[in-house]
Amino acid sequence: WGSFLPCGAAMPPVGLTERAPHGAKAAEVYGIVGYLLSTAFFIMWMVWAYTPDWVFHSLSITYYPNRYWAVAVPIYMLSFIVFSTVLYNAGNLINNKPFESYHTVRDHIEEDDEWDHAQPFEQTWTIPPAADIPIGTINRVLFGKSRGRDVL
């Protein structure tokens, strides 16, 4: 760790990153239950889709869905995923401001003026809040010293 830290920076407390000794987290339990249920459902689907009718009739199972749905449901689900992805991206494009808009350069975060109050990472060990870099600073870095006032 020492080579990744800036000179003179202290390590964060170790106790905050250790795992709790009281067992599995809820996300781990939900993950394994979801995995087991999806595996069981997939096995039942495969048995239903590929087992001949005479096997079901010999087991006295006479009411089950048509095999058409073994192919149709996955295709409908895949089509829905593709459609919803395209619809989501189209909605985002519709809600964007045009390139010529003033709002593509300035937003509500810049009005808070948090850029001047941000503390260095070495002092807080936290990610600083989101803030825009002032346009004058960007112009100065990209194009050198300005000849007069910074124009937006």
C-alpha cells in the first residue's frame, strides 16, 4: 500500500473494511436462492420442451402447455429486452438538450460553487462532491493564458 499513497498520507482505519463475523449477508442469500430457483426452472423447462408426449401420458400428466410456448416465450422475452433497450436509449436522446443549448455547458451543480470548497482527497479519504470545472479554468489549461476576460 505504501507505494500507492501520496507522501505523508495516512492509511484509513482497517476496522471499517473487515467482514462482519455474524454470517452471510442478505445479498448472498438472495443470490444463492435466485441461482437455485433459476436452475430448477430451467431444468423443468428443458424437461417440458424435450420430453415426448407419451412419457407425460404414461405418468398421467395430460394437461400441460403447448410446445409452441417453449420457443415463443424466450423469443418474446428477448424481443422485449431489445425493444426496452432501444426505447430507453430513444427516451434519453429525446430528453437531451440540443448541442447549441446553454444548458449543455452550465447546469445546477455549477451554481452551487462547490469547486472552490473541495478538500483534497488526502485530508478526507472520501470522494469529493460532484462539481463542474469553471470554463475559465478549462480554457486556461487547454489554450493557455487568456488575453482578456473569459467568454463563454
